Amino acid sequence: MVIDHLKPVMTESHPISAEELAALQGRALEAKANEAALGANQIDAEAQDLIDADAPQSIDEKQSITN
């Protein structure tokens, strides 16, 4: 109670302007989107590597798998 009397309660949650806050939030969302896209590309590359590793290397191998 004493602190409230000496120091007024802050009513603003952010001391920066609304425009600056909006710009910062936009950059954060853009950074998250870029990070998600990079992650998706890495997953695609890993999946392709797994497919290539499991794929038969020659026609003889393909025939032996089907027989």
C-alpha cells in the first residue's frame, strides 16, 4: 500500500508508441514465418534423402524386389 502511494500504478503495459509496437510485432511474425519456411525446406530435403536411400539403385534390384 505504501508503494502505491509513493509510486503511481502504471496504466500502460508498454511505454513505446503503438506504431512502433505494431512494427515490432510485424517483424516478429515475419521472422517466425521465415523460420517455419526454412524448417519445412529442411524437412523436405531430409525426406528426399530418405526416399533416395530406400530407392533401388538399378533395374536388377527393382526386379528382385517385385519377384
